[in-house]
Amino acid sequence: MAETKPLRASALRQRCDPRRLGFKTTAELKPAERLLGQERARDAMQFGTAIRRSGYNLFVIGEKGLGHQDAVIQFLEDRARSEAPPDEWVYVNNFQQSRNPIAIRLPPGTAIGFRRAMDELIDDLKTALPGLFDSDDYRTRLRAIDEEAKEQQEQAFEALRKRAEAENIGIMRTPMGFALAPTRDGNVIQPDVFNAMHEADRKRIEGVIAELQGELERVLREMPAIDKKRRDRIRKVNEELASATISASIAVLRQRFADHKAILSHLKATEADLVQNFGLFLTDGMPEEASAGPPAAARPTDRRLRRYGVNVLVTDQQQQGAAVVREDHPTLANLLGHIEHLAELGALVTDFTLIKPGALHRANGGYIVIDARKLLSENFAWEALKRTLRGNAIRIESAAAQMGLATTVTLDPEPIPLDVKVVLVGERRLYDVLVHLDPDFSDLFKVEADFEDRWRRNAKNEKQSAQLFATLIDAEGLRPLNADGAALLIEESARFADDSERLSLRIGYLTDLLREADFWAGDAGKRVIAAADIEKALDGRIRRKDRIRQRVYEGIERNTVLIDTKGTAVGQINGLSVTGIGDFMFGKPSRITARVRMGAGKLIDIEREVDLGGPLHSKGVMILASYLQANYALDRPVSLWASLAFEQSYGGIDGDSASSAELYALLSALSEVPIRQDLAVTGSVNQRGEVQAIGGVNEKIEGFFDICNTRGLTGDQGVLIPKSNVKHLMLRRDVVEAAEAGQFHVHAVRTIDEGIALLTGRAAGRRNARGVFPADSINGLVDARLQAFADTRRDFAARNTNGGKPRSEDAS
């Protein structure tokens, strides 16, 4: 079997040549677009924003740190510039039903002018109407009406008085009203004199008084009618005067807004209401003669004059193109708007001027971007958004009303038609949850824009990545990055992508690294960011986060956690795993041991037996059990009892990346050939014995390197990784330098046979034409041991079934 040689140092980290980038600093580069490397997502957004059909809203899928939300905003803003500005919306009073304010759609740039015109109208009337009712002409007309009414009353009384005088009856005014009494020579006859009169005379006088009393009552009944007629005439005069002034003012507005039917309709209703309620504009200084006219009820500052105002809900005179709104706090009120209330005399009151817009109002006719997780975390917001999208109209809803807690009289404004593209931004897990658990989601969000987290690494894309760095630097106001620094950052981008052939598209990570490198460059008084500043930023990030790693490694260095880095041992191997806190991951060596003996074909996974092993780890153990059964002692039943354990493991273990190490330990225990302890192993295995790729390969190699480096590199130490993981190698520079010096080695293996040969120094062995392994090979020793287990178990079973004597065929 050919010897497996360590990988060359050049294979451990794919370098980026600064000279190939073609610039000295990023200040020379043109900015790159934010959607760099996101062709699929760009195509989806172009389609989603172009199709104007109901339900074709977008869900942008991307993990944390991709910068996809900023990229989406930039894409939408670029697209919105070429689109028509949105219409403006105002709310005005509904004079017929004030609880239902009327929404008016206006062309861009009209709303503010309309509001100012209405404000000016009211201001003009505040001056014109009081002056009109304080004029001499108005007072003269009122005086004439009063005198005419007074004359009518006097004429009615005068006719009655003359008739009474003719009958010698006097009409007297008393505190209780009018009274009739007989007179003689103009003097009232005293009661005793009246009683002394002849009975016929008394009866005649009493009859006359009764008749005159009826006439008096008729005259008194006519007095209110005369007074009402007087008031009606005064009211008519008032309305005529007010109507002329109001109509003249309204006519100016009608001419100004002649092309807007909704405004003309509102002006008509406003004119009618102004004429009917012009008393709101009059002060307490009305002429005394007009006391029967409109009341001096309101000062010019009265809140009731707000009924004639205009509540501009949506306007942006600086708007160029369609609106793009980013709502970072998508509560029910922030999305759909809300209605404010004022406290008056212990009660909460409101009107149409207290209607406040939401993000959907501002985005109407354009685009709104919402974080899906934040949206779903707000009470009632998600369901309200779905109702709004299904109804294509914005109806203001109250959270209190949704919970049945509203006790205050409020408004029910006219809904505003909605034409908006909603863009939700969230991670893939959240998207999957919505697809499977919310039946409405797929009907309302038909377009998925799936963002990549990495892209292919080649010379062209390395240069474009440098342009992206220039864009980030310009956006953050940082120092330029020189070519050496850009090359190192490209290498770190590949490392962050866990692939030497890919580059990371996690804009957030790259931006943070540039910010921190800029800080160190500034601290050193530099004008540009260099590779040394990038390295210092990387070291600083690790230093701030590696307390747990340091404690783990200290436990190994002090032999509290047993890990051997030299010598050999049977059935014992160094496995590698990845652990960490938050986004900081590091490799952690673990001792894996295997014990074997004759048994009934049971392979015990101690981690699974005590519920510390996850399903993927258990799957890996079952696969290696299948490998043993399919490759050894093929003509005999498996008669093996074996146990596997991660020593000093006190937490859960999952994943199958240790399955190859577990199989190596089993093969060592079965063959009784020791395994080198200066090598550590990672990789999963399939039933055919092929070693498969795993994740976190860089951190795993570096973890074992750090332990070996602390104890002292011997030149023999190293790590076995799957051959298919070589393309993922982007190791730290100190590991690469140790490999270049021959002090540390990384071996790539394709199969278990390659790996066991490297670990034991003995060939794995292949079956010959007769199906037999070489006797001194690892596979030969394992096969012989398993056959011996099977034979011993068979003999043991025979002795226990034949009285302790061998069967005849065995005796022969």
C-alpha cells in the first residue's frame, strides 16, 4: 500500500497574491454593488418588484450577518428612483358623520397646498365675519327689523286698548302679567263701588271684560310669533351676509383646485357647514340689537374650528420616485397608524386631526421592508398585516379594541386603498415555519429571494471582493485598505466561509473586521489599513472571546483532561470536535477508547446508553458496526461485544465526525496493534469504509495543534482529515508555518484502510484471490480475532448443550 504523505503547506491555506489585485489602496477602486454574488436573489427581487399582481410580495431569506437587509434597501431605492412618486393622502372632516373622516387622494405636491389654503380660508373668515357683523349697515338693518317687530306688537295692543277704552275698560300691567278692570273717567272703579252697581250693569261689564280677556290672550299669543319672525329675519340677514362672504372665499379655492373633484366636493360640504355655523367665528362683541341672532359662542381660537382643517397623512415634497420605508419596530400602531386622544373635562376626546399615519401609509405606492422576526413578536401585527394585504386597504385598528378593552368613543376613518410591495426579511428557519404553519403565508408572499452566504473564489471575484471592501469602507468612513490588507482580508473571508475555494458574503463580519482594523490603524497613527492591522483585529477578537477555550486547554495541559500527544496505545485514539460560545468556535481534542471481547454481536455506544449521544452520533456508530459485519469473519456470525466511549465527556455529543476515529479505535482493540497518540483524527465513515467530509475542519486541526505546540512540537504530530476536506483548509498562519518547517503535519485520507495504516504503521491489507487478508495486516489480525471469537463462542455453546462434551464432528 502506497504511503500517505502529509499535505504540502501550500494546500493548508490558499493564499491571495496582493500583486494580482492590481491596486495600492482601495481608494483607487470603484464601489461595488451590495448584491455582489447574489445573482439568484437579485433576479428574484427584480421579478417580485416588477410583477404587479396581488400576493406577489417578497420574503428575503438570509442568515445573520449577510447584510442582506441593507442590500435590499439599496436595491429598492435604486429601483424606486425611476418610478412615479406616490399619491398623497389627507383626512378631512365628514360633516354628516364626524366619526367617519373622509380620505382624499391627491397628486404629489398637492396636500400641503390644500392644507394651507384651508388654513388661510379660516384665518380670513376669522377677520372678515366679525368685521361684517360689527358694521353700521348691519346694525341699521337689525334696528329696522326690531322697530318693525315692535311696531307690530304696539299696533296689536293699540287696537285692543282703543276698544277697551270705548267700553270703559282699562288694560293694566301687573307683576303677574296683564289685567282688565272697569274704569270711570279714566280711573279704575273700586271693588266696593263695582259691587254696589246694578246687577245688569255688572253683568254687562263682566261680559265685556271676558270678551276683551279673550282678545288679550289672542294678542299675547301673537307676540312670540312676531318675535320669531323678527329672529328669522335677523337669521336670514346673518346668513345672507355670511354666505356672501364665505362663498366669495370658497370661490377662490374652487378655482385653485378646479381639477380635483374630491377637493371640490369637500369645499361644497365645507361651505354649507360654514354658513350654518358661522357663529363660531364671532366674538362676544356683537351688537346689542343682534341678541336674537347667532350666539357669540366661540372665540377665534375655539377647538371647534379644527373641523375645517386638513390632516395631511402622507406627503413628501422632497420625494424623488416611489417611497421605500424600513420599519424597525413593526407594532400594530406603527404599521397601520393610530388615533390619538385628548383629555377634556375628565373625558378622552378625538377628531380627524388626531389620526396618525403608519408605515404602510408612508410606503403606499412603493415598498416597505420589515424584519419578519420582529413582526411576529408584536401582538396582532402579523394578522393585521395579512388582513390589510388581503383587503388591499389600510384600515386603522386599535390593539385595545382587538383585546376588547376599548371604552372610549373613537373614530372609524375611511380605509385608504393600498398598493405596496411588502418585503419581509428573515432567516431560513423562520421562512420554513411560516410556510408549514401559516396557510395564508404562501398566498401573500409568493416570491422568495434566497441570499447566498458565500460565492466562488477566483481571480475575478477576489478583485470584486476588494471593490466590496472599498464600498464598505466608504459607507463607514474608514481609512483606505492597502493591497496587503485586502489580500489578507480575502483569505480571512475564505476562512470564514470554511472553504478555500469560496469567499464569504457575510457583510456584517467583514464590516466589523474593517472597523476594528481601522481602529488599530488609527491607534498606530497610520493613514491606511494594512495587513498588520487586520491581524491585530483578528487577534483581538479571539482574545476577547477565548476565555472558555483557554480553560479547556489548561485542563489538558495540566493533565486534568487526559490527552496523549506522543507514544502509542491499543484501542485509544484522539478524536476532534468543535465547541464554542456564541460565534466563536474552537477545536477540542477528546480521548476515544474501545474495549472488545467475545459476545453476541453487540456494539455498545456508551454515550447513547446514558443519553449523552445524539441521533447523528448514534447513526455513525451503527454505520461502523455495519462496516465490521460486512468486512470481517464473513462465514461466521459476529461474536463480538464491544464498547465505545468519549472519555471525560460530561455533555451531549452529536454528529458523526468521530465515527472514523471510533472505527480506528475498534480496529486497534481487535487487532491489538497500538495507535499513534501524536496523531488526532476527524471524519465520518460510510458502510464502504470511505472517509467523508465533516465541518469545522480548520478549528479541529488548530485545536490539536495548540495542545501539541504548548507541550512542544516533535515533528511527528499531526491530524488525519478526510481527503474531501482538503478544499476547505484555510488554517491559521502559525499552523501553516509549522507545517512548512516540518514540525506539524496534516494527512488527508480517502479510506479507513489508508487511515489505519498511517495510525499503526502497519498495512491495512487486502483480501487475495481466495478472499484472505495477509496474516500480519491490520485487517488480517481483525479478521482472525473475530473468527476466533466466533469459534470460541461456538465451542462454548456446544459444551453447554452436550453435557460438556464436544460434538462428534468437532471431536474428529
